[in-house]
Amino acid sequence: MNNKYVGRNAVVDIIKHQIKILNGIVLLIVYALLFLIIRFLYVLLDYVSTPSLVAILSIIAGLVVIGMYLANNASRNAVKTIEEHTRKLRALLSTTRDMREILHGDLLLEKILDSSLLITGADGGSLFLIEGDMLVFKIVRGSKVEKLTGVSIPRSQGIVGWVADNGEVLRIDNVKEDSRFSPQTDNITGYDTRSILCAPLKLSSGVIGALEIVNKKDGSFNEDDEELISYFADQAAIAIARARFYEDQKNYEIHLTNILIDTMDSHIYEKRGHSKRVAKYSLLIAQDLSMSENEKQKLYRACLLHDIGFLKIKLKEVSTKEQYRLHSQLGYEMLKQINFYADIAPIVLHHHERYDGGGYPNALKGEIIPIGSRIIAIAEAFDAMVSKDSYKYIGKKLEDDKIITKPVSGFDNAIKELKDNAGTQFDPVLVGIFIKYMDESLVEK
């Protein structure tokens, strides 16, 4: 369902019907009053006795009262219908908007089912996803249903199986009278299913699952509930597909990152584990800065790949500082072309900038340097100084008084070097944070 939902919503027909009733009642009252007034004023008024006149007026008054009561009642029903539908629409639109921002599968499935119960006023429900020839209870709500989570049933079984196979919405007021109903889950849980509203989770490529809502708390599921859930299920299926794509992409990114790290460690034997140690040290600073989880993840990924540019450099042939310095630019060029690495490419590019503007490749200064790059600069320099192998090969070939690359003796001397270079090579505030949280026990021997 899409635009048809707006144009053919059952609630519109209900409101129109109630308004027609109201208009009919009002017209009936008006016509009756006009008829009676004209009739008795111009024809019978001189012949009507006082008791009869009183009786006639009483009848007219009674008709007016009854008419007003019926009209008022019809108006209240119309308003109640509109208000209830508005509440459902608000819940539907709010949830649809929220679903677009949830990319973690389990959280999304819980949001979909909980919102379905809110929209329909149902007592419980289940969200199924198709796995092979089975339908799996992914999320379950309601009393006595805890045992069902993770349980699989044959794809063709029960009402939900019929919906998944046929791709159509099904609304049943009394499941006991429907031959497609399977009491198996009720037997397991002791729950008494009376009515069901079930909608397929459908994409253009086919059905991926089903949303089953059971036992409306107030009355029975109606056509309005059916249309709302049908529309919602379509949006939920799209959100689930998006979350699956995101999780697949993250899984691919994790594996690719690990492959790249292993390759870097093999490419520069002396730098084994360097990237992971830089990531660990950098997160000490990030924690104090109260970075969001997304910002921390971004920093962590940048730390792991900050030296990726070395894969394009033949280190045995490096003879100048300029050749060595190319690695940050090369890393940037490699990462910016990959969608899930593009956001960390600028951090990688600038992780050798100096706080005083004397770094490379762009001689950025102060807080113009991305904060992730400033953090990595501190963590990388510290690791280079305390690790007996890190930069060992490079240190023999190159001497650079602007970049700390050569190991120093011990933890305390490394901390002193950071303090001495705070405000020139490094961001002084970030150095202070790093020193506050850095402990010798955290250094990998």
C-alpha cells in the first residue's frame, strides 16, 4: 500500500456515513417543524382546543429533543472516530520516522512489534522472519509467550504461514472457526488466541516475514486496523531490509579492516600491533571528552587504518622524509573512495599535522586540525616511544627533529616527551587528558 492508503482509508467512509446520518436527522427535524407549523397555523389553528395544542407542542418539543440527542450522539461518534484514527496515524507516522534511524536489527524488530500493538490496541503479537523453509519467532509480546522467542515453525503452518505464502493480509475475528488456525503455540504457552490480524512483511523481491497481532483489547480488529497495519508492515519490511544491508556492510567492513591490519603488520614487521595499541590509547582521551558512541567508533576505525598508506610505499626504497610523508596522503586517497571508510579519510590525512602548524601534509594549525587526528598524533607518538620495535626500521633510515619517531627509554621518559612537546607538536589539552588516564600498566610489553 502507498497513496491508496490515504485515498481509500475505511475511516473516511465511516465519517461520511455518520455525517450523512446527522444531516438527515437535522433535515428531518426541520421539515417536520415546517410542516407542523404551516399545517396548524393556516388550517387548523382556529379549531384546535387548548389540550390538543398542548399535545401538539409537546410532540414537537419531543421530536426536537430526540432529534438533538441523536444529532449530538452522531457528532460525538464522528469526533471519537476521528480522534482515534488521528491517534493511530500519529503513532504510525512517528514510528515510521523512528524506524528510518534504527539500524540495529533486534532494536528495530522490537520497535516494529511494540508500535503495532500500540496502533491497534492489541494484547499481544509476534514478528516472524523467514529462514529457509521455516518461520522464526524473532520478537514476541504478550502474557505467557516467553517460550516462543527463537522457536521455528514450518513456513506453511497456521494463519501466519498462509499469510507468508500468499502475501496477503488476513483479519479473523474468531480463529477457532478458521481451519487455517494452528493451536500449537497456544498449547505451548497456555495463551488463548481469539482474534488475529496478520500482515506480510513484503518487498519487491518477495515476502521476508510476517507481523501477527492478536486479541484486540477493546472489541475486534476492524478495517481501519487492517489498513493501518498493512501500510505499516510495508514500511517495516523496507526498514528491516535496510538494517540487514547495514549489518552486512558492517560485517564486511570488520572483516576487511582485519585483513588490512594483518597486511600492514606483515608489510612492516616492526609495527605489529601498532594500530590496535594506538586505538586503545586514543580511546582513553575520547572517553574523557564524552564523545558519542558514533564518534568513538569513527575514531577507533581511523586509528586502525591511520597507517594504511604504507601499503603503497616500498619501505626498503625510502630514502627521504618526503617519501615517508606520502603515507598519510596515500592513505587518504585509498580510504575516501570506499563508502564506509570515507568519513575517516580526513582524520587519516591529517594525523601528522602539528599543533603549531609545522606538520604535514597541509601545515594545519591548532584546532583546525580534526580532533581525531590530534588524538591519534599523541597516541601514535607515545606508542612509538614506548614500543621497542615500533618505527625501528624507519628510525634507522630517517632523522626528523619535528616528528618523534625514535624510541626513548621507558614510560616516564615518554610522558616527559609528550609534556615537553605539548603546545608545539601536540594539542596541550589532549596531552593533559592522556597523561591523566595513562598508566604504565596499560603499556603492552
